[in-house]
Amino acid sequence: MHLFLSNKKKETNRILIEQILLEQYDKYYRLAISYVHSESDAYDIVQNGVYKALRGSDTLKKPEYAQTWVYRIMLNECFRFLKQPQHCSYDEIQEKTGKEVQSIENHGTDIDLQRALDTLPEQDKAVVILRFFEEMKLEEIADILEENVNTVKSRLYRSLKKLRSAIEEDT
């Protein structure tokens, strides 16, 4: 009987994760694009995240945190991708090609803001993206980043200050 309940819980978790992935796919894609500025890389990141979320769905202990859990997986996939040695930054690509990267403009993101965001540490950038691009509450961001709400607030205000000065320098 215990094995049956365990399998039922695993199946319920998997269905819940599948539903979240289907409903939130565009959000995860936007998150990845904001980090890597490449449609194909963002697609790969999200696909890896989907795979890991589905594969690990049976490890989800609290279904009420499933959405936060999946978002954390996607964010970790972005960080993992950025740490790979073959990854080129936006500035490196622009330097090598001498051309603007069109995918940024196609997604309606101001290039100056994107460059300024790229100067922030990963965790600070995550706070800004989740707060303003994904319109999440500070409490949700704290859950995803597994940090105290006050820490998230501090990161947000410090990051906004850095962004302001970086954008002012460019203009």
C-alpha cells in the first residue's frame, strides 16, 4: 500500500510540473533570453530546465512550492550556461562581428539597459529581472533565490543604483 501511495505522489508531482511548464514556458524563455541574448541558447537552456524539472519531479517535497522550484531550476540553468567556457558575452559577439545582435532588439529590450544588466553579478541581475521583467513580488523572488526578503530588497536597490550610474555613463 505504501508503494502505491508513493507512486501516486510521484505521478501527481509530475502532472503538476508538466502543467506549470506548459503554462509558464514563455516566462522561462524570457528569463533565459535576458541572460544569454540568443534565441537558440535560450531555447536550449529552457529545454534542459524542462528535462531536469520533469526528471526530478519525484523529489518535490511540497507541491505548493512547485512553481518556485521550477523557476529555481531555470535560473540555475541560466547560471550554468553562463559558466561554460565556450559562452561568449554580448560585447564579445559584437566585437567579433562588428554588428549589433538583433535578437535583443527583437525582444523589445533597450540595448543600453541590457548592457548595464550584464555588468551586474548573477544574483543581482536575477533580482532585477524577476522583479521588473517578470513582475514578481519580493517574497516570490526571495523564495526562488532562497534568500531573506531583506537581502533581496538590498540587492534590488543596490542593483538599481548601479544600473542608473551605468546608463548615465553611457549617455
